[in-house]
Amino acid sequence: MSHRAEVQYYSHDFRAAVATCRDILQGDPHHLTCLPVYLCTLHELEQKNELFYREYFLLGSALFRSIPARPVLCCAVLAALCCSTL
């Protein structure tokens, strides 16, 4: 299903991609294939509040607690995740 969101993103159907990603992330909030598509789609739609909330949620989650407590490093890991997938 995350591949569908990716196809929608590349087809510039951002609203459908956001809806697909939200469905996926309700079941698994740390879905590593879907998160980069979701964050990039939120950026394209200029949904800054949701984008900030999702990044804040990720930085406080157990996924990033395993990384040393350096906020810049956490943001770099998130950016690398986004750039490597798309």
C-alpha cells in the first residue's frame, strides 16, 4: 500500500497520497517506507502544522531514542531517511 502512496506522489496527486499515508500510519506510526512519502507530501501541500507535529512525534518516539541525544543528529537522520527513499 505504501507503493500506491509513492505512485500518487510521483503523479502529483498529493491529496490522495496523504490520505493513503494516513491510512498506513494509523496502523504503524513508524512505517519506514511510508514516512518519507508522507513528510514530502505534507511539504508539497504546505501543511506546516501537520509536518511539525509528525516530526515532533518522531523525535520523541522510541525510534529516535536509540540515537544519541543530539537534536541535530536526529534531524539529520530524518533528512537522510527522506532523501534516500525519494
